[in-house]
Amino acid sequence: MSDRVAIIGIGYTSLQPTTPLRSFKELTFESAQKAYADAAIRFDEIDSFVTCAEDFNEGISIFDEYTPDQLGAVQKPMHTLTQDGLHGIADALMQIRSGIAETVVVEAHSKASNLLTPDWLLDYATDPIYNRPLGFNPHALAALEMNLFLNQTGMSADDCAAIVAKNRANALANPVAAYPLAITSTNVKSSPYFAYPLREAEMARHADGAVVVVLANENKASKSRAKTVWVLGAGSANDSATLESREWGKALYAEIAAKHAYKQAAIEDPRQIDLFEIDDTYAYKELQHLVALGVYKEPREAAQALQSGETQASGKTPVNVSGGSLGMGFVLEAAGLYRVVELVLQLRGQAGPRQLARAKIGLAQSWRGVPTTSGAVVILGSE
Amino acid sequence: MPETLGGTPLEAKSSRGGNIFTTSYVPQLRYAWDTGEAIGRYLQELKQERLIARSCHQCGRVMIPPRMFCERCFRPTDEWVYVKDTGRIITFSLCYVSWDVRRLKQPQIPAVIEIDGASPGTGILHVVKKVPPKQVKIGMPVRAVWKPSAERVGSITDIAYWEPNTKTKKRQ
Amino acid sequence: MKLERERCHYSITPTLHYSSFSTNMARKVAVIGAGMTKFMRRALETPKELAWLAAKAALDSAGMKLNQIDSVVLGTAPEAFDGLHMKGEYLSDGCGAWNKPFLRCYVGGGTGVYALAQAWFHVASGLYDTALVVCEEKMSTCQPHPQAAFLTIFDPITEQPLKPNLLWIFALEQNRYMETYGITIEEIARVSVKNKRNALDHPAAQLGAELTVQQVLASEIMAWPVHRLMVSPTSDGAAAIVIAAEEVARRVTSKPVWIQGVGWCLDTAYWTNRDLAYPEYVEKAAWMAYRMAGIKEPRKEINIAEPYDPFAYKELHHLEGLQLAPKGQAPKLLADGVFDRDGDLPTTPSGGLLGVGNPIAAAGMMKLCELFWQLRSEAGARQVPGKPERGVAQAWGDLMQVGTVVVLGTKRPE
């Protein structure tokens, strides 16, 4: 019996800075209908459902109470993961491989616009005994790491600015993106610092959206009409949660999650992968994650690749063709699934103006933001 | 299983008496939830002293609180339907403790109230007043008591409370 | 000594199923270790420390080290109690998730039992050989009283303006249950008596007590028809379990406790549109687990039950959902002694949430730990007589909405 798992349907709303006219339930219902139509599946054929959400992102405790109706999941097996959508994909993969479900739906959404105090929310995630009493803005944690990372690797502010320019320009070709902009590195470098050396322009801004992904085993996938996209591997990992114990400067969580995913996908050289959709919540993170994923042996190589245009959409190793979080908007726990959407569109040949000539294997990676060291990696392939 | 387990129980007075170090924090979290189409209309109608529901032509249900999709048929709902501001108690309680754990002399009477005009068993959560607690019964007919127009803001509390509806006989 | 009872035959037809797919081909998975902390009204330890104590106790009980654990699953319920956003990340160190695959699952009060199902498919899928499952809650952090945090579980627009109280929904459901089936308050009080007495034999217990029905009924009415001694406490505590694939389990222990069935089911958020008298979602979750376990007559084939008992009536409500009593009949079976520790179907021999305590997610996991010890004859003074071979643990949560069920047994699944 095959244990291959496929993505057979995707549905998503465009990303917007605010979505005042519809509730999260209504946005998710729209995406679910689209996803089930895309998968040519009835809602009552789905065996299991997963939501990726955090109570305090929503402002509602036990948020999973409010998740089944808009997915058609009433009186079905359904649970919430308080992690990114890529963790949800890993969860769905395991459910299908265990045989407990043939089709699993993974959903995530963002109503970040409803959160009036986003920085206080991050403050609420910091260690209440050792860190919070110091009273600094939590984004400073990213700035601290960025400073160390640049220092350790020899990369520069120019490199970070180039990431912003690349990703926001890529977003111009992405109708889903919330923050497309033809911005130059010079613009970025003259924008104000948020917390030295991190500039405001290097921080992804929030957006609202809802995304639903339908996964199925090979048997069900063969009945679907769209070109099948296989989940070749899915991994997750955490480094130490404690600021004082973690490996600053290295994205170990990405390295370990990737190791698991590469092993499952039987990928020995990450250069086999055609495109990468990875976290760039802060511009320097894209470089750090590329190194952690093993795409480049040395950080210096990553910077050179960026400067030579290798990670542009037209380059050898396109990174964040979608625009990344900088260009699309940061959508909380839905970030990973919007990256999956881009990969699926590319692998199916449905990416329109963004379509890459070579798109057979893609990698999505996410990081849950400060103050976490939590991440996941999913590898998709069209064969 | 081991007979001694980890964990150090504390008395309430330990943390107050300064024997235990504590750190405290008040979260500064504020939200403004988009009501969306269905609940937005629900609130608008409450301000106008009306209750509104949505119907699904496939299963035939009339649903309150209203929703733009039928969760059983998994399709968009079809029509807005005004329902009455009368109903019957499906279940109730007499609560002597407030949400923030204060003892109450007079009980709050929360209830799930089946709304006349909505499908059977379709109720909303609200509170009942102006009835001796011992007389409240499942099946008792009740009617909404609205706040005056100037005080209504578009909230579920535009209905101040529900009281016995003496005009209707109790259903057996 | 087991009482001689006439077996009751109930013809209950399984409702649903949605898929003819099966888990037969998946690897068999066993519980090989369990551990927990005391359950306390207020603990000195931080949430991380509580998680660590339970995780360590579970590893020790399995004779394993953290580097033999391939993956970690955390179950913990609302952040609002421990006072942290992204609580799972904060707890990850205490759970042993450093540099490991880590998922945190969350279905309200159902989390503690669901977490084992989550871990089960980690191993059954073939991706990981071992998993450490940790459940933790520290409710005492929330001031002035944890109960106030429950306000935020209600719909912020249509319900919170009414300032609802957690007690409301339980009292509303208990009233509906009693009225529908003609159940008396004395019948419900018996659950408190049984469980708190059972808890006297549990080393972790917060509220073990020898009580009479009269004493339970004399306790103040919190929200009629709920009396104080029918309500489980808020608690701090943690519990953990180690699971392994068959080939690993057999190397580690001669008494693996097999995960025979898992099931979970979430009902609509529109709880005021549902009849609360019967938990359909518990029934569906139960049949999902029973089907996987090959159980056709649960009342005959299950030897111990650990249903979720946050309020006294809930145990009865859930026993009916679990198909272990006909609708409305659980109180009579309780009165007949069927559910006593030496009865035909010992129920909540641990002492449950009413007696041991209710640190939300950890409480469900405590019930699974109890089955582990019972099935290995390691439950000490709580041990049920005979040699129980199979038990079911169930948790519940959300707005009277989610059922999570796990069947454990001494026999390896087919």
C-alpha cells in the first residue's frame, strides 16, 4: 500500500491590510469552498480537519470552539495546533500515513487587523520572570539576533536591504499580495531604524487572509482532476525557548526541521530543489534561513548569490517568488500555508506571470516569529 | 507508580506574605473583532428592536444567531428572516457566583431561549429577570424586554433581559 | 471481588462511518511509561518546571533517556491561565522538545486525552519510533481567580456582553440532562461521593475525601442545580506518557500497554442550537476509537472506564455517550454499584477531576496514566480487582463540544 500523500486542493483569499466586511468565519468559508471545488471533493467526504491558530491572535480563549462550522467539519474529527500551517501539513501527513484518515483539511487564517496591540501581544509571549520585566519592545530580539548574525557572517545592511527590494518587487506579480512595491535598496537604507540595526522597512507588516489546503492519500489523489502535488517531506523542530540558552545567530530549528524533511524526501543536496518560499519576517531572516536549510555552505555564498541575482525570480535558485512575508504580508499562523499555495501553483504550472520555467520540487519553511525558535519545513514535488 | 510525586503545594497566604517571590503583569491586549456580514446585520437589527435569522432552503432551518453559511449543508444560507422576540426556555440555571467569582445574593438566571420563528431547538443565550427563581421552568414562555431606543447601541444587551410571557400557555 | 451482575445487552447501532479506510496496516504503538506531579491548588513550580517533573517521571518509568525520544507532543489548554501568549513555545524546554520535532495540540478540555491520539499517529505513521507526550496546566497564575479567565471562551460579540460564567454552561447542561431523563440531584451527588473517595488512594490528589450524599447536597449552590462539591477545582499540575513503536516497546518492557483505538469529534460552535441532554460528539468519538479497536459491544468488552468528570453529572453524561450505559440510565447503574471499583465496570477508579484535581489538559492525561497503571496491576490501593485487560479514557471540552477517546489494552491489536 502506498503511503504517498498529496495536496489535491487549495483555496485562499487575497491578502489585505484589513478585511472589515467579513468575519474570520466568512473568510474561511470562502477559502474552504474554493479548496473543495479545486479538489473536486464534497465537504462530507473529508475525514479529518486541522486548524492552525493561537488564542491570543484571535482574542478568544479555546479558539478551536469556533473552527468547525466554516469548514463543514461539524461532528467530525477536528483539532487545533497552536503552530504555523506547515506544522499542520506535517500533522495531516502523519494522520494519512497512519491510516486514520484518507483526506485531511488544514486551515489557517489571520485577522491581525483586529489585534489593536500587536507589540503587546509579542510582549505577552516573552518569559514573564526573566525577560518581560526588562520592558523592551520584543522586536528588539530580532534586532539583537540580526546584529550578531551580520557580525558573525560578514553580511551587511546592503544585503538585508536587497532582500526587501527583491521580495516587495516580486509581490508586484502576485495578485494575492498585500504589500507590493517597487522599492530600491537605497530607499530601504534611508528608512528609519526601528531598533538598530533593524530598519522598519525590513519588518514584514501584518495582513488578513484565510487559506485552506486539502491533503489526501494516493488513492484519493488519483481521482482528483488537478495535477497532483506530492508532499515529499515534512518536518518541525524547536530550539530552546529560553533566550539565555539558545543558539543565537543560527536558525537551528530550520536546520533540524529541514533534516527531517530532506530525509523523508530522499534529498541529499538542497540544490535539487527548484524554488524556496521561506520566512522573511525580518529581512535578515531570509539569509539566515537559506544558510540553515543548507542551500549554501557558507553565509558568504548566500550573500553572493543574492548580489549576483541568483535568488531572484529569474535566477538559478528563486527565493520568495511570491513576495514572501515582506511582499505578501505577515499572516500569523497562515504564513506557511500561503507559501504552500505559491509552491502548489508553481508545481501545477498555474502561477501565471510568476511561473518559473523549472518547478518540479519546492520547499516551504516557516518560523513563528519572536520570541520563538519554532519552525517547520515542507517539501512538495510534482512527481 | 511512585508514591511520592513532584510538585510543591503552596498556601494562599505564602504568596501574599512575601515568603515566595512573585512577578505580576497585566496584559495590554485589545481587540476589535470584525463582525462580518451576518453578525453585523444581527447587531443592526437589535438596535432596531428586532431579531433576525438566516434560512437555508436545503435543510429548511431558520437559524439564529444568523450565519452566511449553513454549517450542516455547507452552502451559503439563502434569506434573511425576521423572527419574534418571544420564545421558550430550553434550559436555565440560577447562578449565585458572578463571572469574577463574587458571591451574589440574588441569582443571575442565564437561559438558552428557543426563539419563536426559528427552527425548533434553535436558541440564544441570554438572561431572565422579573420572576422568582423558584418559578422558572424549562418550557416557560418568555418575551424580550428591550432597552429604550436611546440606549440601544447594536449589541445583544439591547435586550436588557427576558421575562415570563404570561400571554402564552406553557408547552407540555 | 467482582459482583455478579446480569450483563445488559444494548442494541446500539454505530452511527456514521465516514470512511472504510483502516489503520490495520499501521504500526502498533504502546504506552511504555507514565508519570505525573501532584495536582495542587497552587504550586511553587513554574509551568516549565511542572512540565519537566512530569516528563522526567514518565521517562524514568520507561527507563529511557531524552535522547531516545524522537518527537514531543504537548497538550495544554488556554494560554489565559498560565499568562503567556504562545504558551507551547515557553513550555517546550520543560517538555524535552529541545532540538526535536514538536507539535502542540489543543482542543480545550479534551486536550489531555487527544494528545495521546496525536502522539499515536506520530509513531503509527512510521515517521517517528518514540514520542513523549506531556500535558501541563498552571491555573493559579491567573489572578484574582482562574475562573474569571473563562469569560473569554464565549463569543466576544453575541455572548460576552452578557458576562457569562463557566458555571452557566455546565448548569444549563446539567439541568437539561436531569429534566430530559428525570434524574434527581441525589443521583448526581453519588458521583462526587464515589470519585472523591477513590481519590483518597491517589498520591497526587488535591481533594480526596470521604463524603456522604447529604454532605454533597448540603454544600452551597453555585449555579443551580450545581452544588460546590459537584465541581472540580482549578489546579496546577502536569502528567506525561512515553509511547513507542512495537519493536522498541518490546525491548523496553515486558508489559506494554497497547493503544488499541483513538477517536475525536468536534461539534458545532452554535451550542445554543443543540440539545445538551446527550453528547453526540462523545458517541462519535467513541465509535471511532471502538471501531479501530475492533470493539462491537463496548459495555461487555471494556473493563475500566475513565470518563471526564469536571462536574459530577458529566461522568454520567459521558458514560452514556461512551455507550457504557443507555441514555438516561447511567445514574441507576451507579446506584446499583456497577461503577464502583469492585463493580462490574469500575469507573474513575483514579478519583477523577473531582477528587484528584483539574489542571485542564493534565487531568485528561492523568486518566490515561491511570489506565496504564491499572492495566499493569501497578495502581496500588486503587487497583481494580480481576485482571482488567482493556480500558477507555475520555475527555471533553470547549462549549459542550468536543469528545476525545482512547482505548488502551493489554492485548496487541490485530
